Amino acid sequence: MPSDFDRQTSKHDADSSGVGTAGLGCPSEQRSTQEPNQRRRAFLATSLAAAAGLALWHLRARRVVEAVSAAASGPKEVTVVLFSDAGERLKKVTIEKVVKTDAEWRKQLDSNAFDITRRADTEIAFTGKYWNLHDKGIYRCICCDNALFDSATKFESGTGWPSFWQPIAKENVHQSADSSLGMDRIAVSCTECDAHLGHVFDDGPRPTGLRYCMNSASLRFVKRV
Ligand SMILES: [Zn+2]
């Protein structure tokens, strides 16, 4: 990350090795007494740069959550379509949005599901429990049980994440711009509770041409019996 920290670090490195000392006009006696200090400062600057980088990464990852939270602070009620566990479309309802504190979500979710749904993290490809699942059924939100996808629209994307060409009902998911990690993507979240689910891309199969690239950890599969 180009920053003042980097420049500071390079300068101190040059100082402590003696390179470029003349150019800096630093008397040698003074240099020798300053070296330990400079090393400490260089180390501190490096540590700060690393911490700043980490903070920036978290900041970027949190943008999706914040965008979603901004939406959450708007309407307290949302409209979703209810589905039975058999995948039968029941009715469209307007219900109160599910809002919980981080402590409440942490109690309900394991740390992986919390990081993904509430902090917009992404699971490692080919590690989730649903990317290679071919059973018939529906996928509900791990946080609030809102119906999200039907296995009838699941396809082999080869990405290592469960992929669908459309949600079970357009009302049940929310899309928002996500520019985190230096990419322009469209994040997909649960309408009912704002859980981050994954992203949608336009390189999917027919009939929609869309690829809803989801995190297994955001979903709960209900097998059709
Ligand atoms: Zn949800």
C-alpha cells in the first residue's frame, strides 16, 4: 500500500544501513546513537503499515455490510414470498424485517457463518457443504429461514461455490453495488434479514444468463421429500 508509512520505512531502512547517510547530512556519531531508535521506529512504522493495511481490508469488506445496513435503517417492513419446504410458492407477505445485534447473531451462528453473513466475508472455494450437492430441495437463509433458491435452478459453475441462475423469488433477495477488494461486483443479500449471501454475475447459463454465486455458509438446505 503506497503511503507515508512506506516512505518512512524506506527512509529508516536506508538510515540504519548507512546508505545515503551523507546525502541526508547526518553526522556519523549521531547516526550510531540513533540507530536503535531508528530501527524501532522503522519496525513500528512497518507494524503500523501492516495494521493500516489490515484495517483497510476490513473497511472494504465492511462496505457491503454498511451499504446493506443503510438500507436496513430505511424500511422496517419488507415484502417477501413465502415457500413451503416442498418448494411450493405460498403467498407474498409484508413482514417486519429481522434485526438482531451482533451478539445475538454470534449466539445463533458459528463464526464462519457470522463472518460471511454479517461481515460480507467469502468462504474458500470447494470448502462449503453445498457446491457439489445435487439433491432436490430449497435453500433457505441460515439467519432467518427466508426461502432463497430452488435446486431446480442450481447448475455446475465449476467455481467451487453453489451457483444458481435465479433466486426462488426476486422479492426474497436484495442486490447492491459492491466495490470492495478492488472489484466492481453486485452483492446479493437476504431481503428479510440483510444476510450477505454472495454475488451475482452475468456469465451464467440460459435462460437468465445470470450466475448467483453463493456461500454455502449463508444457506440451509431443506431436502424435498
Ligand atoms: Zn435472512
